[in-house]
Amino acid sequence: MVVFEDILIRILNIFYGASIFFLIAVGLNLIYGVMKLVNLAHTALFAFGAYIVAGTLMKILAGFVELPVGFLIVIPPIAAGLTVLAVSGAISPLLTYAARKSEDVQLILTFGLLLIFEDMFRGLWGPVPVVSNEAYMRSGMFSLGGSQYPLYNIYVMIFVGGMVIALWLFLHKTRVGMLFRATSMDIEMTSALGADVRKVIIGAILIAGLLAGLGGGLYVPAASATLGMSIEYLVYAFVIIVIGGLGSFVGSLIGSFIVSALRTLSLAFFPELELALLYVVAIAILLIKPEGLGGGKGW
Amino acid sequence: MVIVIKRNPLIEEISYLYIIIAILALAYPLVFSFLRGWDTILTYGIIWAIAALGFNILYGYTGLLSFGHALFLGLGGYAAGFMLKYLGVRDLELYILGGAVASLVIALAIGSVVVRYTRIFFAILMLAIAQVFWSLYYKFYWITGGSDGIKIPRPNILGIPSGSLDAITYQYIFYYYSLALLFILGYIMWRIVNSPLGIALRAVKDNETRASFIGFSITKLRLYAFLLSAVYVGIAGSLLAVHSRIITPEQAFWTSSGKIVFMTILGGSGYFLGPIIGAIIYNFIESIAMKYVYWQLIMGSIIIAIIAVMPKGLISVIEKIIGYREIKIQPKQYMQKGGDRS
């Protein structure tokens, strides 16, 4: 039965990885959808969330005696999400400025922003990786036959699963969500029909920031916050977007799963070729279906 | 009736390339004797200028922004490293040739695929491919030396054995060698961008659809620009590894790609000389900024400020000083006959 457990654990890992990827990719796609801006600095917001939880919140919370696990796994990520929401609100003028420029200038501007973020992390939290796995450790394990699997990962999957449903409901069942979808389909027409698209754009930036910060906060207890993390995840996020299709909700979901699956499997069987495999798949999809697997379906 | 045409001497006259090369040739002994330590930075500037010049045929002239040109810097560097490690080659000329050929071969292999994409997709694809190579340099450490890289001792230049030169003479020779290379490659590039091919490339950048209606093969033209830029950056990669005396995966990392983009924008991608000036100034700014811990912050702020304040790059300041030249043309008789509607 060892083989069966092995497969089950791999599947759980794929779901876990996809959960984290989704929170990054959906924000990137949302911003691209409504303002046609490819924001290279987006994964820096994810790293920001991770740093806030590991470097600041957990240090403060460590001062209190024995907080319940339930508190540790819920409050810090949400606090990180809200902080990053504020940060992305602060950078939104730059993003809207960049969105008015041509695409190459957008890439360069947001790349400059990424550099600034990276050094901010270095300044605020130092050059060494920040580890804070209390929430992860204290969540405990559950046994799968002979092996152990961390409960924290299960929690993340459930949390993100809830977010996926909530986001879908928001986009499809509310009036504001409809405005988001309309703006990403045709911004001029939406504007002409009387919707305030500037508010939609700001809203998209804030939601993307919230999700990225949340993702960072959920991710960090099981790993660590490091410099260069923004770039590492930027590379994954781009592969997700290429596979799933730019500006698509379904695409972010499909892309996250495929990238997570490829990553889990290649790390298990041929770790040297992990990135190479990801890109070969991305290039193949670009060649066969340039609009991505979820492309054309919109939100 | 007289027609007045505005001409931009910075874009249309090669004499400014000669002026820059002459200034750089005269500057080195001065920098060497009065600004100790900066001479190496100047040499780096020359080498990066070759890379940026090659990059700009793709970005400034053809309109394809690549975030992965460190791929070719890495290939050039590792070509030199492998030639030394496995073949025992000690000649700079062969390193450069190896770097150019390696870049050309890989560029041919990936180029036919990537040039079908433009804008963000091209940028991402190039970033992705460059990162694959970077990860391979790291992971296959038994071939590439991993993060320790391959050390490259002083090579023989123009057949002169490296052992027979003292350090200062070597530095002088290496500088003027690189400068001569920049001049030759710059001259070739000038001829190319002003040839029918170069004009066709600009047509592709300005309006892809119209260019294809005229009968140009867009992918072919883009591929030519891609190959050309790969060769230039590959050569720069070999020189860079030789000048640093080591090739590590760092040279192929995305930050190097960012550097090339950055210096081109800094100088002005719309001008032939923009990348050259940008590369030299960038290396000076960077080495000043690197004295501080937060140099990325400084560089990031500078890049945003430049885009906001001087979107055409530093060279546009020179343009303002020189100004445009007005050329008056007397239209010929036959043009006046048929076309006078006033």
C-alpha cells in the first residue's frame, strides 16, 4: 500500500502548490484583465506578505504566551493581506501611470518597482531568510497509513478553496463583479455605459494586493521568506499565465494546477530539469494554443 | 517653393560614433592615472556597450523587448570557459569566436520559435528560456563548476602570450582591444541599420501590418535582428568572462538581462549611440550605487525617474544641445508641374 500513499501525498502536494500559485496568478490576471498591465512587481507583494508574517507579526505574537493554533493560522495571513492591500493602494498611482504607457515601458517600470521592493525587504528584514514555522509545526500531522502529512497544508487548501469559490461568486453573482468582467472585456464600452472604470481599476489593484499578501502569509509558515523569492515566483506566475491564458480566471486555476503538478512530479523524479520541463510545456502551449488553455473563456 | 526637412544629426550621422570612440580612447590613460580603480569600470562599460548595442537592434530598431538576453551573455562566457577547461584554448580571439558561434547556434534553434511572438509574450519567453539555461548551469555542476564557475586566467591577446605581459600592459591592451572591437562592431551595426535591412526592421517596428503588405516577411526580418543581437551579446559575454577572470551562472541570471535593458533605456533606445552611452554611464552609476547596501533601490528609483522625466534617454539631452539640422530642398521641375495645388 506504500505506492498508494505515495500517490496520495503527491496529489495533496499538487493541490497545496496550486493553492498558493492561484492566489498569485489570479491577481496578476485580474490586473491584466482590467488595465492591460503586466505587473512584474506583483510577486513582490506576495513576498511582502510572507515577510510581514514571518518577520514582524510572528515576532510580535511570540511575546504572548501560548496563543491557540487557530489564532496563529488565521489572523497573521489576513493581517498580511490587509497590509499588502494598503501597500498596493500606495503603489496604485504608479501602476495606473504605467498602464498608460506602451507595453515595453510597462515592463521596465514595474521591473524598477520590483528592484525597489527587493531592497526594501533587505532593509526591513535583513538579507538572511526569515523562518517562522510555529503555525505549521503546532498544527500537527495526521497519518496516512504509514506516512505523516501536515495538517497545515490541508488548512491552506481549504482556505484557498473557499477563496476560489468566494471570488467566483463575487465576479459572477454581484453587480460589482459584473463591472469587473465588463471592464476586462471592453473598457471603453463599459466606460461609455456610465460605469466608473477608474474605481474598477483601483478595486482590481486592491483585490490583487489582498490575494497576493494573503498568499504570502499562508505560504510562509511552511517555508521561509527569502530575498529573490519575488523573482522565483514571478517566473512560475508567468508560466501559469502562459499555460492558462492571460486575463482569465479559469486560466489561472488550470495553469496553477498544471504548473504545480509539473513541479511536484519533476522535483520527485528529475529535479535537475524542473524549470526546463516547465518552460518546455509553456513553450509547447504557446505554440499550439497561444491564447492559453483557459483563454477566450474570460472570467 | 522650398521644402524644409528636419534632420537629426545624432541619428543620421556616423561621425558621432567616431567622436565617442575617440573620447573613450583618450579617456583611458587619464582615468588610469587619475582615477585609480575606475579604469576597470570603464573597460566593463565598453564590454556592456557591445552587448547593449546588440540588444538595441532587437529592441530599439525591431521593437522586440527581450528580458532574457543574459542567455547569450552566459553562452558567450561558458563558451570561453568550456574552451579553456576542455580544450585548453588560451586565445582571446578564439573565445570571442566561440562565444559568437555558440550564441548564433542557440539563437538559431530558439529564434525561429520565439520571434513568432511579440510584446509581453516575447519578453516572457526569453526570460523563461534564459532562466532554463541559468538553472542548467547551476544544476549540472560537474560540467559547469556550479556556482563556483570556471576560472579563466589571462588569455593570449593577438597571439601575444599572456605570461610575457605585466599586469598594467595587459590592462591597457585589453582595454584598447575591447574598444577596437566596439568600434568595428559599432561600424558594422551602423552599416546594417542604415542598409535596406535596417530600414525594413524599423518598418516592422512601426507598423507590422503595413510592412507585411509591402511584402516583407516579418518573422524572417525579426529572426535576422534576433540572430544579430545574439552574436553581439555572445561576443560581449566572452569578453565579460575574460575581464572578470571567471564565468559563473550569475552572468546568465535574469539580473544581467535587466542590466542590458536598463542601460539601453538609460542611454536612449531610439538612438544608435544610446546604448553605448547608456552602458558606460550605467557602469559608473552602478559602481557608485553598489558602495551602498541598497543599490537595487537606487537603481530602481533611477529607472522609474528616467522613464518619467527623460523617456528618450540621456542622449536626448545632447540632442537638445545640438538641435536639428534643417535641410532645404528645391523641388525639381517635374514635381512642381504636376503637384502644385496652391
